[in-house]
Amino acid sequence: MNTEFSEQKYGETGVKTSFEQMANGEQKYKMIAEDGSYYCRTVASAQGAWQNSHVHIKLTEFYVVQSGWIAYASYGEDQVLSIQVMREGEHIVVQPGVHHNVYMSANSVIHTIKYGLNTHSDWSASPELDCVTQTLMESELLQTYG
């Protein structure tokens, strides 16, 4: 269960800030503009974990690894699974319509920027991808894709 710890309303700048503790132990520090654009610094817990697989219809996401490493899993319309391990300084752009998930290694830090036509409803779970990713262990990710 996610726990929202604090949130500030939109000010004169049109940006609100919030902090969220995720069920997998991640901490998310967010800045969200009234136009829906979004920045988030995500700090992984002391134990690596997968996020929840999802897809956006109109939103583009930009992920960059600040420290540690992540595994990025995706599939598009072709339903072909792709996994890549990304390390400090590496980044990826996720186009709308791409089902994706991120495994964050222990204590890793990423930055996420979301842009485009962002609405609260432009996040849909991807249980099909979760069925594949949630069973992949860290050792397997590093040995096979790292």
C-alpha cells in the first residue's frame, strides 16, 4: 500500500510537491505542474524491487539513472519482451503505448520526467508484463542482461 506523507497545493508557480512512500519501499519526491508535466526523484529501498508494470497512452517518460543500476523491461505492440540493464548516467525515453516496468537495485536513484498530454487517467496497469517481470530475480537480471 502506498502512503502519501505530504503534499503542497499549487502555488503561484503552478507546481505542487509531494512525497510518497511506495509499498515496495521506494521513496518518491515529486513536482507536478498544473499542465500535468511531472518530475520525480525515486530512491530505492535497501532491497531491490520491481515497480508496477504500466502503459501511458499520450504521455512520454524520460528515465535517467543517477546512481546504482536499474533493469528496464518493455514490450510494444509486437508483444516482444525487451530487458536492458542501465547504469549510472544512462537514460531511456519511453514513448506512449509502450508497456514498461523498472527494477531498481538496492539504494539506486533515478529521475523521471513525464511530459506530453498528461492526465491523472493516463496510467494503466499492465498485468501481462507484471506476470513476466515480477518473477525475475536480481541475479538473473544481471547474469542474463547485465
